[in-house]
Amino acid sequence: MGKPLICFALLLITAPLPAAEIGANGKYLLTRDNIRSLNVRTINDLMNQVPGVSAGTSSISILGSSAVRVFLDGRPINDPLSSRGTVKWELVSLNEIERIEVISGGETALYGDDSSGGVIRITTRRMDGDRGSIDLGIGRFHAGNIDLDYQTRLRNLGVGISLGGDWTDGFRVNNDINSRTAGFKLNVPRNESAKLDLSLDHAREERGSPGLPEFPTPNARARNSTSGATLSHTTDHYLGTAYINHFERHNTNPDTALDTTLQSRAIGADLKGELALPTLGRTKVGSNLEIAEVSGNRVQSQREERLGLVGAKTVESGEGATRLTFSLRWNYYSEYEETTSPELKLEHKVGRFNLTAGAEWTNNIPTFLQRYSESTTTRQNPDLQMEDITSYRLGAALQANNALTAGVSLFDSRISDNITFIRGGDGIGSYQNVGRVTQRGAEISLKWKPLSDWEIKPTHLYLHTFDEDTGNTLPFKPRRQSRLDIQWRISPDWTAGANTQLISQQYSRADHQAPVHGYAVTNFQTDYTWGQNRLLLRIDNIFDRDYKYSDGFPAPPCIWYASWNREF
């Protein structure tokens, strides 16, 4: 079956399509100017500025759902050897981002399965001249980083290189992290409307695995590596992308004789554009193919194939005040049943008021880690089934004036065979299908500028996720999450800001035997810019609160970090 699928994908990539407007329906857009004004140091800090988005050092979720696909210049950077929602953020250089689109409903079908929570598209800067940046940082617990980016043009070719490293001893025994990254990019303009881009990336991380406080693993270690290549061809007619990904995870613990290796290799192709179809007229179409393989010293080699075909049609009334978009996706899986996933999205705009409503029927495939990984905290479960999701959403946004913007989102999802991590009394667990789950909630956000130099952004997320059979709230799902961001521009070159997060009580076990208490944590940041230089000071958990994350692992105490960045 593999060869016909490859030939079909290559046929689609080389087929000429009429002009396309790629990514025109993004729900939230961050441009390079937006990013610079937010004064953040890391990509996850940046994503936390987006309403409804919650990001960690290697995680992402939108409105409580971790089924979010992240693309870097068209290449997926979700880690298949981790749980859903895990992202290789270290592959993203903050200085090289041109724009970020966050899409949460309506046309997420265009980006493949496992995107029921949303899609994030990251586009890097064009290589249009000589430029570069260097970033150096130091922090508590012997933390530090060094990052270098440089791009230039050699005749008609754009060439870019990036190198980076981050390290820390950590705040617990066996909590150290040491990571290295390297990247190369080549741009070949073919004419005024077409270009060819090649990207190569590699990241390697070694870290300790300290374990839960009640089940410490002082000698356990983990080593992860990621390598990938992306070839994209952009014209006025279509966007075609081909990629290769290689992920490897190695876990050891001499105290329990644990020594496991898990590898994943994938080759994929993706195409998006528009076609003029009979009766329907101009319709967005797309296809994506992925052939993936997993192997390891405790796993029999498995090969899987996925193919998706999708179309999306938008109908507008009047001058575009009302838009109705219908998307339909067909999915083929070599290991699961074929599925059809429809989506419907209605948008209506009246003056400064925006109203959206949507419904989708989709599915999520368990990751390789959820099925085959074995570590100090996880057992294998190769019999995991796919999730089936029915979701409804309603949103409203109002820009009252230039100083005040407000938004609200309501959502309700019904999930069959929901995949959840179930931990036992020995601190070790596995991913399991738990039957039917309901997830409903609301997210409210506000952006207010009381003065020209002040900006205040409060957000609140109410999320109720429960097992319909037992009535129990699912693990790692706090009922209430609030955040308050305040930023003050002291002068044109100097800003200061703080944010406070409040998380309600949650559970780390499905039987509610291990509650994790709620907490409030405040972070502070200030930065000063002169010329091409920027100094930044960040203090996390400034009041030194003692609390735990949703999975029961302790959170860091007060940590400071200072960095210097120069563009040249």
C-alpha cells in the first residue's frame, strides 16, 4: 500500500492549482512587530499571551485540549514519542519568527488529524539580506543559554544558520537539563511568485528524571534527540511541503535495571491550494500523507500509513459580513478504521462585534509514546484505540474602542474512548481509553489600555472535564484557570510587566486519591533596549510559593534569569 500512497502524494504536489490564499482564516495572528512589543524571552512565554492557549517548556493546549498540531514552516514538530500536546519548542528560534497563526475550529481539518483542539502555524522570516542575532543568558541553579542566528545572501541564494544551547542544574536532585540545537536553511527564489525552501534541524537533550517526590528516582536519566528536514515549494497556485522527521528517546534507571530505547521515523507530504470546481466554484483543497515507523529494544517494529484528503468551501453574503465555511476530510489509516470528519463554521460581523459558531466531528490517533513507551513512570499499552470527538463552539468578540477589547468562547465536546493517563498507587501508570468523556467550559478575555503606557489583560478559563460513567473529573484538568497580565512602558526603551496565574485544585489520578492543591504564582519581567541591544531580567515565582503541577511534580521555587540580546 505504501508505494501507491507515495505516488498519489507526489502527483498532488506537482499538480498545478489556481491561486490560493493560504491561512486566511486564522483566529489569532501574531506578527513580528507584535512579538517584539510583548517582550518575551521564550516561545512558550509568547504562546501564553494568546487567549485560550496554555504552553509549557514542551507542551501546548488550547481551551483545555492538548490535541493541537504545531507546524514550523509547514513541518509538524509535535513529538510522536511523547504524549499528545508535546512540542519540540527548542526547534523554534524566537528571533526568526515572522508570524504565528492560531486556529481553533473551522478549517483545522486542512491540517490533518489530531488537530481537534486547534492548529498553530509558525512561519520564519524571509532571507532578504545580511542579518543576525546573539543571545546570552544566566540564571539561578547554574542556568544559562547561548543562541546564535545568522542569515545572508550568496548571489541569488539565501543561506541561514542557527546554533543554540540551554542548560541548568535544576532545583531538585537529578533535575539537570542540557540541550543543544543546530539549524540550516536555504532559500532559492525561482521567480517573483515562486520560491523553494530547504530547512534542516537537529536538537539533542540530556536530562535527569527525578521522579515524583514520593517515588524518587535519583539515578534515572533520559536522552532525547530530534532531526528533521523540510522542503517546501510556494507559488501563487499552491503550497507544497515534504518532510522527514526522526525522533529518539532513551530512558535508563540502574536502580530498577530499566534501559529502554524508542525511535520514530516519518516521511510526509502536504499540499494546500484552491480549485475552481463545478457548481461549488473556488474551493480550498488539500492532501497530506505520512508514513511512520516506530522501533525500540522492547517494541516490535511497527509501520503505519496515514492519508487525508480535504476540501473547504466558504460562502459569503453581502460584503462579507456573514461567512459560512464547510470542511470535509477523509482519513485513511493502516492501523485503524477509515473516518470522515466534517466541520462547520459560521462567522458574522456587525461593526465592532464579531460572532462565530462551529461544530466538528473528528478523531485523534494515540501517539507512539502513549502506546509503546516504557519509562520510570509509564507502562506500554499497544491496544489503545482512537478517540472520536463531537465538538460545538460559540464565540463573541467586541472591540469597544481602541483601548478596550473583550471576547468570550463557549465550548462543549463529547469524546468517546478518551485517552487518559491512569496512574496507580506505585506511581507508575499507562495511557488508557476511559469510555465517554464530556468536556465543556468557557473562556473570557479582556484587553484594556487605561493609559497609553499601560496594558491590562485578564483571562479566565472554566473547564469541566468528567468521565460520564463515574462522574469523576479527569486527571490534570483543573476546573478554573485565571491569568492577569499587566505591562507598563516606562519609556520608549524600557518596559516592565508582571503576570499572575491562579489554578484551582485538580487530580493526578482518575480515582481522585491524589488531589493536587490549587495555587497562585506571580512572575515579573523587565527589559531595556538601546540601539541593537536588549537587556532582560525575568523572575519566576517571585513570592517563592511552594506548589505542584497537575501531574504531582513539584514546581520550581523563585528563579531569576538575565539575558542580553544583540541584533546585527
